[in-house]
Amino acid sequence: MRRYLYLYGLFIKNGLIREMMFRWNFIIRIFTEVAWLAASLAFWQVLFHYTGRISGWNKYEVYLLVGTAHLIHQAFEGLFFSNLVQIPEMIRSGNMDFNLTKPLNSQFLVSTRYIDMGSLANVILGFFIAGYAVSHLHITLTPLKIMGYLLLSLNGMLIYYSIMFTLMTLAFWIVRVDGVIGVYFNVINFARQPADIYRGFLKIFFIFIFPMLVTINFPVLVIIRGLSFPLFIWSLAVGLFSLYISQLFWKYALNHYSSASS
């Protein structure tokens, strides 16, 4: 474990050096995300101009959802996304072989090599929006609520990672998986909406069968309404199970990989 932590520290240091070499890219990335977040908030502001609630959610509860979605997605992009999208090219070019021959876990190497500091900086913006929303909801934040929120937010990022990693692993059989990235972004859009807009079987489907509401809505529900203990445990189980499935699929793919040189 110490070896992996030391190596990850070197990855972070390398990420900082790369960002300082291309400062304008870092600045433009931040402003782009600020503009995207502002557009998202403006969209909801227009909707709430005509109604006080959307499926029982008021404006600031939705703002908390938007801020949470932003910080989870930016954390995922900063830590993992730029690595995962390179997996297909590593397989095509043969660079994957170099990762497989190193005395380290191959999934760790292909998932963590590069750190996107621009995205990680935007996590702060997500926390700012979430804090702004909570301040207008007049909610008493207890240590238990804060811990539950942070834990489920990390769990949501873990689920995002597991989905994207599993999709990218398909590159061992499919030559080009560019369209798969679009599938990922379409899938996570289900999680960005207030949970109560889904009714009946559809809500059950997005919690227990295709549990996308677990990723963003559950952390928010911990703050605004509370989350039952069974659902809290279920969300953590979904995160761990999704990671386990991604590992199994990765090992299965490697067992059927004959390397680029053969």
C-alpha cells in the first residue's frame, strides 16, 4: 500500500508540473466549467420563475443537486477520466503491454497515471454552489450529515469510475469505442435530475436495478431530508459491487488479450 501511495504522490506532482507548463489551458478549463455551471443554474432559474417546486423540490434543493453533481463529476474527471479514455489507444498502439509487464496492479496504472488539475480545481466551485444552497435552506448541518454527504459523494464518483472503466474495457474486443463515451454521458444525465421526477417502477428501476439515482441524489437527500439506513447501506453496496464487477471484467479481458505484438 505504501508503494502505491508513494507512486500516486508522484502522479500528482507530475500533474501539477504539467498544468504549470500550460497555464492558459488551466485557466480556460476553469472558465469553461464556470460557464457550463452558470448555464445549468440559469436553466433551473428559468423553470423556478414559473413554479415554486418541481416534484416537491424547491429551487435551493435543486441548486444543491446541481452543485453536488458538479463536484462529483469534476472529481471523477480530474482523477480518472483522462486516463480511462486513453485505454483504447493504448491497446491499439501496444502501449498497454508496458503496463501489464510492470510489477503493479494494471488497473491502478491505467486508471491513475494522469491527474487533471483543472477539473480538480473546479471541485471547489461545486462545493461553493452546494454551500450557497444549504445556507438558503436553513438546514442544521450535523457532523453525521456532513460525513454521510461526503461518503456518498465519494461513492457516487466510484460508481462513475466503475461504469466508465467497464465501458472502456470493451476496447479489448471493439476496435473503436469513441461512441461509448457518449453512452456514459447520456447515462449519467439520469442522475442529475431530482429523484422525485421519476415515479413508480421508473424510480425503483433507477434505485435498485440501474441505480443511477444513488450517485448524486442520495448525497443530497442525506442533507435535505435524511436517508434511511437501509438505503444508505444499499448505496455503498452498489459502489463496492460496481467496482468489483469492473475488476472482474478487466481480469476477464486481460485473460483474452494476446498483446499487440502477437
